[in-house]
Amino acid sequence: CDALALLLAFQLALLLRFRLLPYYAEVNSAQNLVFVLALLPFFLIVFASQRLYDRKLIFGGLREYVHVITAGTLATGLTLIATLLLRDAVVYSRGWLLLAWIFAIALVLLERFAFRRLVYALRARGRLLSPALIVGANAEGRALAAHLLQWSPSGLHIAGVVDSSLPPGSPVAGGLVVRGGLEQLEQLVDELAIEELI
């Protein structure tokens, strides 16, 4: 989805800079297309380097948005430096680059916001959840279990609690039961396909 948002941002910047705003130099559409197609994978590589595809960061709210702004600014800054160093080989409009930076950040933020809302809606319906176990049935573990069971955007499906002080099957909170003790943790992770331990 980021690739589509970036492609749209670059095209909007081209349209605004070369069609709607005054521009007196000759416009080379073929060169602009090559430049855009070269920038797209570069931006995606910078996005990946800024952990925008890290599963722990995706759907992380404000933190994810900060990474989008940082990655967009870094990619644009590196592009500016590269084009200044290769001034004779690469002809481009700095005005276009400025517009591309603004549109890229805005559209990627919008796309990720919309995607987050879709994922939250799916999670509320029991989809896209990671199986998790809570370690410890003390007061803190019970409070955490009760909280996570009510918070669907967490993306967790709490499969139970691991605690050595209670026998398996003991109720903990919200219908959750003790699945076993700490000595059985590895076995439980395998059997229940657990992805997260809390």
C-alpha cells in the first residue's frame, strides 16, 4: 500500500508542479517518469530501514506516524543530496521534490491511518489476532488479562495463563484458565502456536 501512496504522491507533485503552477523550462515527461520509477524503490528501502515494515511497529499509533515522517524526510533529503552531487546527470525540479515530500508524507500517513482502522475493525471481529499467553496469575497478571480481553485493538488472542502456583484449569479472569506451569511453557507455546508471551 505504501508503494501506491508514494506513486500517487509523486504523480500529484508532477501534476501540480508542471501543469498547475507556472513552470517556464521545458518539461521532459519521459525523464520525469524514469526519475519517479527510480525514486519509488529507493523510498521503500528507506521506509524499511526506518522499521516501517517491522511487525512490532505497524499499527503502533503515534510512533508509527513519527517513523513515516522521519523516513519520508530522510528519503527526500538523501534524494536532494544525490541530485546535487549528480547535477550534470540528473535534471529535476526542487519544487517538485518539495511537493513530492509533502504529498508522500501526507498520503502514506492517510493510507496507514485507513489501514489501521480496517485492521482494528477486523480484530474486533476476531480476525488478525496473535495467540498469546500471560505468564503469572497474580493480581497483576489477572488485571492484565482482564484489560487485554476487553481491548480488541491489541491484536492479541489470550489463550490462557501460565502459572506454577495454580493447578491447570483454574479460572483466572474473564473465562481464562491456567494452562499449565512454567515448566510446561515451551510445550504450551508449541501446542497452542503461541506468538506472544506477556
